[in-house]
Amino acid sequence: MKKGFFLFLIAFYLFNQAIAQTPFDEATFLQQVKTSYYTLENTQLQNFIASVSSAKFDVFTKQNWDTIGMAPIKIIWQRPDKIYISELKFPFKMNPGQKKTYREIVDAMKLQLKGILLDLQRFYLNGLLDENLMSKYVLRHNEQQVQMTFTGIDNQGTTVKYLLGLNGLCLMIDIEYPLQNKAMVLYPFFNTVEGKWLCKGWTVQTAVAGQVVSGFKLTVNYKKYLGYWLPESFYIEVQKKDKKDRIFYDELKLFDYMLDQTITITGAKKEGQK
């Protein structure tokens, strides 16, 4: 993980040493970034509701009630950028030990999903150039790449840097949190579907005081439903500095999609907003 983090820093350093003087059409480039990715923003879909479970939750229900495929939570997306997580009522009675395990698994699922949604908005739901970021940015380029730096996005000095190809493909993202002396580096990867880049996942490394402390890889699997590519699962591999010899795995599963529903939000928790 540490090697990858410093390779990223080297990439930005080399970029900064080779700012190009060649003609560059910024408006055309930004339009390309907005239209070249497969995002729900660029479809006609107005909303979706999906049930969410996990591999760990399936193990829990199988061991205790001999059943799998149950969903303890639902996720709701509404155009343009509203996302809610709603916990469902569990249908079985539980003893104190089961309740404790249930609470731990479901709370962990919510935490995982919340973290995924922050980047899923960027790579799949709304696109890289949302209005909050575009209110203040600096763009520089050389003959091979483009760097976009976003500042003033919050009151904590957070800085976001995109490194993109001249074709608009996102190569790396660096997010710096100066008050926490922390930085996160994201490496997204894409497949091409219907002439668009569909995000298949990303790798994240977190560094504190210049030292990598954790990293994870997320792989997104999709299915095409009623003409839309929708996430079917998020496969997660996590590694931590204090447990370098172990990789932790989990999988969140999304199913029973309902599209373009009449939705009334009553008490669901809003998640994933930037």
C-alpha cells in the first residue's frame, strides 16, 4: 500500500514539472468528462429503491433461522442527488445474543454503504463534476494528462485533486484533510458499456502523517434491469497496517430493485451527501 501511495505522489510531481503550453479547449474537455461516463445522471431514471443485504448477514440468518436472502435495510436514490438508507423491521424474534450480533452486522453494513455511496456518487450516480466541486477549481494540463484541483469545498480546508487523461478518463483522485493530517488516494477502474465508461470499482489508500494505515479494494458488479445498469453487489477487500498479514472480505448485495416509484420519505436517514 505504501508503494502505491508514493507512486501517486510521484505522478502528481511529474505532472507539475511538465505543464504544457499546447492549445487546450477547457470547455470541450469538461463537456467530455460530463458525458463520457455511464452515470444515472445521464439516463432517464428518476429514482430507485433496492433491498440491501450482505454475505455476513446471510451467514447470520442461515445459522439462526435456516434462511438467506433477507434484507435488513433498503437504499433509496432520487434524482438529482438524494440518497437515503432505511432500516427494515426484522421478522424473527431474537434473544439478547442474537440482537447484539444483529445490531453489529447491520450497523457495519450501514457504515460500509455510507462510505461506498460517497464515491459511488462521484463515479456512477452523479459524475465527477458536481455543482459543489465546480464552484471553485483550477485546471492545468500537459501533453498527456489534466489535473483539476478543487479548494474551498468545506470549512476544514479539504482539497480534492483529480488526475485525468486528455480523453477525460479519471486515473487518480487525491483528497487531503489538513486538520486531520490525513490523505486518501483513490484509483478507479472502468469497463466500457454502450460507448460509456462504467465504473467497476476503486482502490483506496488512507495515509496519516505520510504513513499508509489502511487500504481497501471495492469491486462493483452490475446487472442490466429495464434498460439500466444497476449495482448488484459490492465486493470489499480490506487490509490494515496493524494486520498486514490478513485481508478481510465482505460483500454487500443489492436486489429487488423498484424503479421510478412514487416515493414519500418519512424518517429514512439521508446518506452519501457530499
